[in-house]
Amino acid sequence: MAQPPFDPQKLPIDAVAGEPALAPLRLTPAWLRQRFAAPPAVWTPEGGEQVLPARAGRAPTPASVLIPLVQRAAGLTILLTQRNANLTDHAGQVSFPGGRAEDYDVDAVDTALRESEEEIGLARRHVEILGTLPNYLTGTGYCVTPVVGLVQPPFEIAADPSEVAAIFEVPLAFLMDGMNHRRLSAELPTGRRSFYAMPYEGYYIWGATAGMLRNLFHFLRAE
């Protein structure tokens, strides 16, 4: 199984990103619809990850994830999953629902919706697609398109036990606050690898998932 050669939860914190939290107005469905309909002319996403040597030299595998923004009474949350510990890639890690593209998928959005239906039973009729973020390259060789959508309760979900160990939600306000974005690094045989982590109530959000959340943060905070 492809497991990182380090435990990210035992690494020291290099720095806290520390940018101010997004204004509450920017965390509302109406504002988010407007932002995706008219994106900022200039904003800078952060880069992806260095591809691991075992995957180097191969063309990246197209994939998509859904960033589901759930419209709760107390405010928007992001629905996340914890992957099973016996999976080949990103085992045991926190991730968005999603996966690799198939030939029969219409586009990246279709991939994200199909995978969400398969992994967590979220029917696509409950998802209002807002748009996409820049592709994110993972160390495991996936070129991931993050698809952002609003999810209106009530809806039913059920984890596919072969892939998903847990489903949980995190307040969007927590994730869109630079004070909750930790920067860590690990020394690997191929060099130093740096990444973000956003621990929340016993769940450790890090790596590609945290990187894509950082890009959502930059996209929403841009003027």
C-alpha cells in the first residue's frame, strides 16, 4: 500500500499561515454564487505536490473531487470523508468525495458527481454546481479538478464501506481562516516536502485536501 513514510501528526509546525478569516458575508450561498459567476481577474493559487518517484515519468491520471458546501442553519459546512485504511492511495486520509475519471464521464463535473454518488450516496439532484478551481497535482500522480457545489438538506448519504470509513462536516468558517492553516514539512529521500494541515476535532486534514482548501481560501479572499 502507498503510505507516506512519516506520520504528519507527529511533525513539528513550521509556521501558521495566519491570514485573516474571511468575512461572514463571503461565506453565504448568495455571495459564493456571485464569486463563481464573476471570478476575480487576478488571484494566485498555490502549487500542487511533487510527484513521488514511483509515479514519476507517467502522465497524470485525470480525477475530480466534489467540494460539497452544505447549507446548514448555523452556516455552511464542508462535507469530507475519511478513507479506508486499506486503500492503495491516500489510505486513511481525509479527502473530498471523488476519484479518477472514466471514459464514459461527460466532463470533470460529471466525474465528481458520479464518484460522490458511488462513495457516499449523495444524489446529484441535491448538488448545485458553482464552478471549479484550478487543477491540483497530487504526489500520487493524479491531476485533480476540484468541483465546488452547494448541497441543500435534507439529503441522504451512505458510505461505501469498501472506500469510506467516516463522513463528517467541518464549518466553512473554520477552514476559511488562515489561523487554522498549519505549514509542516518532512525530510524524504527525494528532498524536503512541505504541506498544509488543518486539524479539526480529531480529524487531521492535510496534504492534497488541505492544499485544495487553501486554493478555495485564496479564490474567495481575492479582491
